[in-house]
Amino acid sequence: MKRLLKHIVLTFLIPALLLGVVAACSSSECLDNKNSLPLAGFYSSSLTPQAISIDSISVAGIDVPGDSVLHDSVRSLSQAYLPFRIDQPETSYRISYLSGLAGKLRITDVITFKYEIQPWFVSSACGTIYKYRIQDISWTQNFIDSVTCPEGEITNAPGENLRIYFRVNIQEEGGEQ
């Protein structure tokens, strides 16, 4: 009798439990993005801002351990993911312009994001993510006109959540070309 019971448990009960565990792990309950990864879109700073692509640039983190180069000598870049640090309330990036006179002069712009890090419980299936509530954005103004976070925070919502506005035509700004 014990042998029959053991056989039934091994044949039916254990596979049923394993199937239940596997089904629980592959729940379709959590389909959202599980990361709060800032996506910056590039725009002209003209009177009617338009999405633009910047030719021959590099984007790298500042004061980051290890390799912090996100884009190296990229042609025609119109968006860039700019991950925020979760161990500090501030992250900075250097944008290096590599073509023409700007490249010869090694002109760069630096953007610094200051934020409050907030853990956010999504659900038991999705777990916890970090939200970043923007407190301040500062930047140098070699080619960057302004930087915004329209929603005021970075969440796991898909799409652009940062906008970087570049001066693309100096004559528009009243200078010489």
C-alpha cells in the first residue's frame, strides 16, 4: 500500500506541483516594462521644435566606475537611453561632438540630473522598480539650449521621458553661422 501511494505521489502529485510552480513563474500578469530607464529624445530649439538626429557624437557617463561610454562615434543619433544611478541621487553625462570644428576643438556638453530615488511596488508578479523624481537638471550651453523632463519623473512607462534641445542653426539665435 505504501509503495502504491509513493508511486501515485511521484507519478501525479510532484509533476502537478512542478507545473504549478512553472505556471506561476511565467505569469502573464506582469507585461509592463520592469525598468525605469530614461530615454532622451533630441530636438531642435527653434521656434517650432522638431525631432533631429545629431551626427558624429559620443555619449558617456561621468564619474561612473568601469566603462561608461553609451554611444561611441555614432552617426545620426536621435535618441539615447541615459540610465540613472540608483546608489546616488545624481547622474551626469558628457556629450562629445566629433565632426567639423567642434570635433577639432573637442567641444563637449555636460548634463547633470539630480533626482529623488523612490522604490515603487508594482505588483506581486512584477515586484518593485525605482522611480526617479527630477529635482534639478543643469547643463552646459555649447550646443545644448535646454533639457526638460516633461512629466517631472522617470517611471517604467514606455517612450521618451527626457528632451534635449540643441541649437542647430546659430543664425536663428541671432549669431553668425
